[in-house]
Amino acid sequence: MANILLFGAGAVGAVYVYNFLQAGANVTAVCRSNYEAVKRDGFNMRSIRFGNVHYTPSVVRTAEEAASQGISWDYIVVCSKCMPGSTPSLGEIIKPVVGPKTAIVLIQNGINIETEVLAMYPSNPLLSCVVYLPTTQTSPGVIDYGASQNETLNRLEIGTYPTSAAQAHKDVAEHLAHLVRKGGGNADVFDDIQPRRWGKLVVNAAWNPISALSLSSDADFLRSSPGAVDLVRSVMLEIVAIAKAMNIQGVDEALAETHLDRHRARTVGKEPSMLTDVRENRPFEVEAIVGNAVRLAKQHGVKAPLLDAIYALAKGLYEAGVRSRQAVAQQSLT
């Protein structure tokens, strides 16, 4: 039986908690804002794929609490938002539960997000994953996984980081994929996960900040002005240019156009996670999704003026949120 500790049991994490439980794993969820609700009531998930289900995993608040269980963890699965450069770092947060053979699994958005963890745990298997899962947490512990959208999409793309990792690490990736499939999900292992990450970034680096800054769903933004389509396309093409400069295979103009056509065909818009975070005054993944891409563009001599502008604006919005939350916290103390 695999021992799995999952960090970030929100919308995506809660689905994988269920998935791994169905696979027969021993699963503990590290919960934050939804801890009290999940500890008391468990998770309730509405889903086309899995049906309407109720499940009650072991729940803790922190890595230290999980460590006190005395379990040797086979996998630490990270589904929380990716915040590179934060203090404490992800590597520091998970340190109490990382053993010599523990595999660290990053089911997170963004690009170039693995290096901080690899630096702290160079000998542990490090799996970088791209996820496609239409899920939201409508209230603490209550998950709508595709039910309201009549969707069953479930895809996890897995690869070792670095690509040249030992065969034993690649075997760990195959075993993780086996667990996902056994629990009712879809998973594939790739020799090189980076083209999959960049392929998703073509969408995320355009739509997440544009929707957040305009407070618009994708369909609403595309209908908002004559220049909206060209703006989105141009941002996508800047990501393509960076990927080409880094010799990332399969990320090209045709892929960008395919993604754009899919969004243009929608009559009912979708709101990406960054827009939801802005609406709810929560931190959002500006560095992982946009900032890292901007920095890689500079390193490789690629001009990306639209990404530069979007990053500056999104970073300003992010810092405004920090000040707002600090002000609220300060008022609560007075």
C-alpha cells in the first residue's frame, strides 16, 4: 500500500485524494482554509466521472503534524498554488516529511518551478506534472468536479525532473501513473515533460493574467473589443517564441492557434483560477505563470513586450492584494 501525503486539498487536490483512496492508497491530506470543514464533515464531491461521493481522509494542518504520525511517505503530492520565491519555500515546508526515498510530485501550474525543490532534494525522485481537471471548491470541502459543466476531463501528464533522472525515478513515475489509473483517473508518463508544461503555458500565460486584469471570462474578453483576439494571440506567440529559443519541441504557432480557436468557439465563458483568486482577494500565481516566462525570455534574448507589460500590471495587482490583506489583518488586531 502506497503512503501518500497530499498538500493543498482544494479543488484539484481533493479530486486526487479521492482518486488515490480508490486506488487503495493510505492518504493523508494537508488542509489549510478548509481544514475545519473537512475534519468535521469530510469531502463531498459532485462529479459526472465519479458520481456524487462522500469521503473522509485523514486530515492534518501541517507537515509537522503529518510527521508525528510516524509514517514513511512514498509520495508527497503537491497540489497547492505554486509560489516560487516565497518564504518559507515549498522545500522548507515539506522538509519534516521527506525521507531518503520519498518521491516529490508537483501537480502545479507554471514553468521552471522545479529548481527550488531539486536544489533541496537532489537525490529524491522529483516528478513534474501537468494537470487538466475542471474542478472548483464551491465551499469548504464541497467539490464540483465537472458536474455543473457536464465535463469528465481528467488528465495527468507526468515526467521526471530532470529528464535525465535515474531509471529508478522513472519507475516511480510509472507507478504513480498506475495508481492514478487504478483509482479511476487518466495518467501518462512522458520522457520529457517540459513540452507539455510549455504547451499549457501558451494558454495560461495569456488567459490567466488577461482575465484577472480585465475581470472577464475568456468569452467575455474576446467579445469586449476588436483588438481582443489579436492581443491574446500575440501573447501566446510570445510564449511560443520563448519555447523555440529554448528548443522546446512541439510548441509552435499552430498549437497557439488551436488553443485560441477553442476559446473563440465558446459561447459561455470560463474563468481561470487567477481571476477567481483576484475576485476573492487571494494570492495568485503571477511568478510561476508569468514572471518565470519573462525571466526566461530575457535569459534567452527573446523580446516579449506584451508579457513584460502584463507581468508588470499583474505584479502591481498582486502587491495591491498583499497590502489589502495586511490592512484587514491589522484592523482585526485593533
